[in-house]
Amino acid sequence: MNVLITGAASGLGLSTAKMYSANGHNVYSCDIIKPQEENNIKSYKVDVTNTIDINGEPFNTNIT
């Protein structure tokens, strides 16, 4: 399963990303500060309040 987690640079978001990754899921994490990349976690620096970040590069990755 693919999982997208916002606010994943620290705290609850990071813990959630690690939990899903440990259970074998493909995890895509994003935050205003780029989260650490770990096994099965792809990380992106994204401001979800900014439409350019949402609709443009580098986050436009066709996640299916």
C-alpha cells in the first residue's frame, strides 16, 4: 500500500511514517522542512498551503 503523510519531519508524523514503513508500506512523507529519508520512505520538502508546491516539481510524482 502507498501512504502519504504530511508533517512528517518530526514528532507524530515521523513516527507514523516509520510505523508504516516498518510494516512494509511505501511511504511518501512531506513537510515544510524536508523529512529524513529512510528505508521505504521517500521524502519531499512541500508546503501544503502553497499551490505551486502541490502542483509543481518536485512533488508531482504520479503516486499510484
